[in-house]
Amino acid sequence: CTSSYTQLPHGQTPYENDGGCFFCAKFKGSSFPISDIGDLSDNCKQMCDNDPACTAYTIARAASLHAHEYYWGSAANCCLEREEYPPETYIDAQNGGDEPNTCEKESMCWTRYEKDEDSLSKCDKKQKKSKQCRPIWKARKFSNKRKKKHMKFIKNGCDYNDKKFESMLEEAYQQCKAEIEDELQQPQVQQQATFDNTGVYQRSAWVAHGVFGVIAFGILAPLSAFSPSFPTLIPAEAHTAIHVSTFVLALVTVVIAGKTKKGLVDINGDTNAKETHQIVGLALLLLVCLQTLGSIHPEDKSALTNKLITGAGLIAFGFGVYEVTSGCALFAATYDTVYWGQVYLGYIFWLIFMVVGGKLAMKYRWGKTRTKYTQVHTKAFELT
């Protein structure tokens, strides 16, 4: 399993690391530290997951490493914790104000991640450690005497009695503080950019959803519903192909809608219309699916089955009309654009008129043909 962690505010960390410290480089064997905070956190997290006793980890920004290397002889940007520390060992760099002490200056460049309670109980197996992190200081257990000494050191403001080191920490503090302030502002800009990109993506997806829907329910659904009425124009072999095409496009339409199901409301700002649109769309997909299955091997179907298939086609046609018009209304209300539903309804009424007119014309033509056929047979009978 993978452990989960909670990030603490920057600069809030204990002044102890008993789980060992590591230097995480840009790549294995490199002397350059990982500069990206997210990447550094991921690699240090792997080191903590590799240690079953690890309860938290802290990462250091690159600005502080030169000071550490000067004073300690080595620099580490990833340290692990195993035990709970007394409150007196914790430092909050944000409390320093305009005159932070040395403890607060050094802690400003560190960010702590605490392992969540659920992870402590569930994830007790070692995970693979990062290949980019090499050990600097081994894990060690602090005695109570050492802890008391550290608490006194912290209480006195962490006086290292080294002016150069303190100057380097001051420089690192200012740089880390500026980076943190910039990062706190950056998410707002990124969030706005993400919102804009998401808005463009959603609109494009809804346009594609509408185009597929109009083709499926505005062209193919009427064709599949009314084609049996015109057997001389559309052969029976083409019915299955029409039904399959309708189902495929209807499925694509529903999938696109599922990917962009957020963001559309009706004209009054209510989501009821959107929910109805979704429910009818799923019902329509089911009808088209049943119609497609029923169209396979039509010669094996009974008269009742054929009537049910035709009825399902007509219901699908009606549902499709609702879906297209309601979808146009939702899109127009959301993006403040032209409502094309009336144009589509005009097309539907024209289509129904053409179908009814064509059906009546075929009956009239068949009636005349039958009358002539009867007259010819009557004359032939009289002659014989």
C-alpha cells in the first residue's frame, strides 16, 4: 500500500530528526539537489515509506543546503522522523515576524509531512526507496538528556555562535520566505488558468456531444424509425446497419456527456433540467440498444416482435427530439449563445410532414395501381 501524508505549513517542524537524513539528487549519483519541491517530496516520501518506523518526513529547499554543508560538513534535504517529540522542540518559523531567531531562520526552509493515522496502522510493509536519495546521517535514538539539551538550545534561540553560519542562514531564510510567498500566490494564477482551460475543454466536449447527438437522434433515429415504412427506398438489409450506427453514436454521445457532466444548468440556474436530460439520455441509449438487438436477423422475428421493435424506434425518436431540444437549451443558457432548439424542431416537423406525406402518396399510388390491375384482370376475364 501507499501511505498518505498531511503537509504542515512551511516552517513548522521539530528541531530533531531521529530517522536519518538523505541527500536527494536530480538523478542517481548527481551532486545537484532536486529543486522542484513536489519532486523532492515524492522522493523523500519513498524513503519514509521504505522505513516501517517512519512517522513523518521533512524536506529542505535548495537555498539552505550551502549553509548546512558549511556548518555540518554535509548537506541533507530529506530527513525522517520515527518518534513523537515534546512540544518544546517544535518551531514555527512564521512566528518570527520581522526579527526571527536563528531557529526560525533555519526552519523556514523546511516543510514537514506527517503520516496519517490510517497509514500508520495499514501500511506496515517496506516500500521501494528512491534511487535518487543517498544517506547522509544514519538513524539514531535520542536520549532524554539529549532532548532536554535541545529544548534548552531552542529556548535560547539556537545560538550556534558562528556569525558566518548565521549570516548564511539569514540569506537562506530570505530566499526561502520569498519562494514560499510566491508559491502561495501561484496556485491562484494556476487555478484561474486551469479554470479557463477547463471551460474551453468542457465547451468543446459539449459541442462534440451535441454534434454526435444530432446525428444519432436527428438523422439516424428517424431513419431507423421510419425506414420500414418505405421498403422500396430502403432495403431491409440496411436496417441493421442503421440501428448499429445509431447505437454506436448514441453510446459515444453518452460517454462524452459522462466525461463533461459538470457545468450545465437550465435557464433559471436549476440543475433539474440537466438531471432529466441525463436520465432520458440513459433511457434512450437502452431503447436504441434493444432496437439494435431486435434488428438482427429480422426474418426470425414474429409479427409481435417486429411491432415492439417499431414501437421502440418511435419512442426512441420522441426521446431523441427531447434530448436534442433540451440539450440546446442547456447549452444556450450556460454559454449565453443562440438557442438552436427551435430550428431543430422545425426540421423535425418538416421530417414528419415528409414521412406522412410520402406514406399517403405511396398509399394513393398503390391504390391507383391496384385499381388498374383490377380493371385489366376484369377485361381479360370478359374476353375469355
